[in-house]
Amino acid sequence: MMGIRIVLACCTLLAAGYPWPAWCAEGEPSVDPWQDPIAADRPGAATPPSVVGRGAFQIETSFEAATAHPPGAPSATTVDFPTLLRLGVGHALELRFESNTLSHQASGVPGSPTGFADVSIEAKWSVIGQSAGLIPAVALLPAVSLPTGSADFSAGHAQPGIGALFGWALRSGTALTLATGASHVADDEGDRQVWQMGWEAAIGVPLTRHWAVSSDLFVTDPLVEGLSTAWGADAGLAFYPNPDTQLDVAVSHTFGERAGATSVQIGFSRRWSLGRTRGG
């Protein structure tokens, strides 16, 4: 009877989405799964340098409502579903696919567009895996956004970019992240391509095993005279029902000379281990 109860307990935990307990596998030592919790790139503007482990697949998605406030014009709200897919192909490398997927813009006038957003193909390479004292963890993030979306939501051009990511993990569990990057994007009118620099700084603080808070500051500077620099901040709250799942909510506001914007995101992230190696 005891053996039957153990098997039933394992099946119940697996069906609930929990990783298979180590004591269900005969001969394997017990390992605390909370030693390797999910590390999502969202919420927040600053991408941390951590990568998913080899053989791990991770989805990070959210519902987002962003309202732009152009001066002298009615506000316009865009609703979309930002989604990031991450696949670990090595201990220090992951492949990524990112898109805002389906988008709808509501401006209070007839004919509000609905369509698909462009898709970005990316890779994150962990150059230094863990921080040690003043030396940060370091990763590089090359990317190219492909004009695969609908006309109303596509840049119309391929947009390459590259980012450098730096992170420090303190003994308390607090994480600090700095990121910088350059990307080739369409200007405000969409009729030319310009280089744009971005800088982000973030802090993440665990409250308990199941809760954490985060905050980001970010600046975007088009390297062209006549285009304004935008800056903003966000704050997020994350909940971890188990080591492989993250639920979160985040609010951000962007300031700029031409227009400001406010956005709210409600997100879900989940990790699956496709092989023996987990974490990253």
C-alpha cells in the first residue's frame, strides 16, 4: 500500500504542474527544486544576462495595454500579447523568438486596425555565467526583427540590433542589471531607418520564496538630430506558485517631448525541461 500511495502522490504532483520529485525516482538523491527557480526576462525593460539551461524550453507571454498620449491629439490605446520563446541549446547559449503577436489599436475613430506584429529572431550568449564580487555576469544579445507583420504594425524593414547585458547577484538574493544596446529602427514617421541607443537599469528584490518585486529605469536615444530622447520607469510584482512558473503584473510610463505612454502588463512564464540539464 505504501508503494501505491507514493506513485499516486507523484502522479498528482506532475498533473498539478510541479517538477517530478527526486524521491519518486529510486536511487536518486533528493534535490530542492527551489535552488533553481525560473528566471524570466520579464517584467521590466532591462534584460538580465542569465540563459535557460541546455534542453530547457521557456515561454514568457503577457497581455499588454499601452496608451499613447500625443500632444494636441486624442489618446490611442494598443492592445497586444508580447511573447518570448526561449530554447537552451548549450550551457551558455539560448535561441529566442519574440513578437507582440496579435495587436489591436483603439483610438476612438472608425477603422481601428487589427493585425500581427513583426517577429524578432535572437540569440543570448552568456560570456560570464555568474557574478563574482565587482565582476558581473555578462551576456551578448544579437537580434534581427523581420518585417513579417501586418502593414499597420510592421516596421516594413529588417531591423538588426545587439545588446550587452550585465548582472550582479547579491547574497540577499537581490539582483542588479545593467543593459545597453543599439538597434536600427524606423523613425517616428516610418520613412527612414536610424540607429538608436538604449540604456536600462533594474533591481529585483525577493520578498519570500514565492514573491518578488522589481523596478526599471530606461532611456532611448535616436542618434539623429531632431528626434527626441525618451525615458521612463516601470515597477513589477511577481508570484512563483512553483519553481517553474512565474505570474506577474507590471506598470510602466514613458516620457518624451513628442508623446508619453503608459502601459500595463499581466504576464505568465513557464519552463519545461526537455532534457536532463536545467537552469542557467
